[in-house]
Amino acid sequence: MMHALCFAASRVSTTRWLAMAVAIAVANASGHSHGALAPVAAAADRLTQMDHISVQVVGRGSPVILIPGLSSPRATWDGVVPELAKNHRVYVVQVNGFGGDDPRGNLQPGILDGIVGDLHTLITGAKLGAVPVVGHSMGGLVSLMLAKAHPEDVKKALIVDALPFYSVVLAPAATVESIKPQAEMMRAQLNSFYGKPFPAQIAQILAQQMALTPAAREKVAGWTTQADMRVSGQAIYEDMQTDLRADLPKIATPVTVLVPWTAGRGEAATLGFYRSQYAGAPKVTFQGVGDSGHFVMLDQPEAFERALATFLAG
């Protein structure tokens, strides 16, 4: 979810995080609710408000859960929800503190575990059984955490550009302990933006790191300005301190990882890196999406829609 904060290197890292972690990489001035609801909300049957997330429900049919990433609102999924709602009951998640929402329980440590707990409560309370879960970036990490903690909740998971330990992007030999000082620095940097207009230059840098097309970058930059930086800072810290690699062999849930790539690095090298990070996962497949940044659903909407349809039908 991610920077021209204090140092050039820190700027790039934070940028990458605000979308992955904005999903890890997207964030800003905070805390004020919007008067109008997003397009998805307008068509929603209801809004369920929980301690760490809110969930809008739209459509009829078999259930599917969509989880956006760091600093990203539920509008991340606006391009696919109307079609999904024709045959599915779609549960569209938004993390409290993102999209201009009140942070509620997310001003305390334990945001990621809290999201997992709320999702479990949602699934069991609504008697959904095992449900397909789609998570982008930080939402992808949360999907893996849910499958680990409550395997009975997740029928299968579509992980959109997320890793079981994001910090290896910042330092290939990173461990939870070695990366902790950098995680603390990123949290402090983002917290320092709270209560101030988020710098437009940094929002643009974040958007350029996370998306390729002008329209996608405009959306990402706008979402960045709506997030509560206190929540983004703590969420980034927790994302960087979560390493699920050793737990992957225990996650029997079928997992599909959607991997964006560009000509700069190439499909083979990019997919090779992701395969190395998911080594040990017993039921994992990978699908590349070319000419795309982190926000695959914005840069390559048709390819993303096809991948999502294939995932749900499989």
C-alpha cells in the first residue's frame, strides 16, 4: 500500500507498501465520512458494520467475498461487482479507516487479526459455509491468514499480487526481526501525515508505482487521499511483520495467485519469484497478467474479469 517521505529509497518503499500492504502496496488525510456512497454501495442490499471492517452485500446466488488492500476502498472492485451480482451474493469488504470511514477498532494494534476475526464472524453468522475469497495485496495476505486460522471458512482463495511475507520485496533476506526497524519507521512516517492534507506529490508517486494507466493512477491517487494514515501506518507495520511462509504447507485451501508483470522484468522472472515465495503451499497455481501494475483490476480489467470468472467457475 507504496516515497518521497524523507529519503528517496524510503519513498519508493512506502509507495510500494501503500498499495500492497493498498493494498502492499494506498493512503491520506482522514477520518471524515463521505456524503455519497460509491456505486457498489448504491446497489447494495445492506451494510454490516463491524469493529474492523464494514461489509456491503449485493446480488443473489452463491457467496463470494472481496477484500481490497491497504488504504484501498471497496470501490477497488467496482468494475466486477455488477457482473458478479447477477449470479453471486457478493460480500464487498472495506477496512475501517479506509475510503473515508471511521477507523473504529483499527486505532489499536491487531488490525490484521481483527479483520480475520470479523470475517470469521461474518461467515459463521451468515452461515455461508466455505466461501470463495478474493483478496488484493494486503487483502490477499488476510485471505491467507483466514485460510490458516479457519480453513472451514475458505473454499478457495484468489490472491491478487500479494506475498506470504511482503518484506522480502524490500530486503530479500529479511526476517521479521531484521525488518522491524524499517516497519517502525514506515509506521511513524505515515502517522506523521495524520490530520494534514496528504501531499499531492506523494499521492502521485504512490499511484505511479501501483498502476500503469492514467485512469488507474488517478483512482489510486484519489483513494490515497481518503485513508486514515494512523490505520495505514499500523497496517503496514503489521503486514511487514507477518511471515506466513512456514505456514504454507499447512494451508490445504486451493490458492490461485494472480501475478502482474511488465516487459521490464518479464513474465518468467516475475512468476519465478512468486513461485519461490509460495514454495511449500500444497495447492497453489499461478497466473500471469501482462502489461499490468499492482492494481490489476484497473490496468487490465478484461483480463482480471476473465481470471475471476475462471476462478469462481473452477
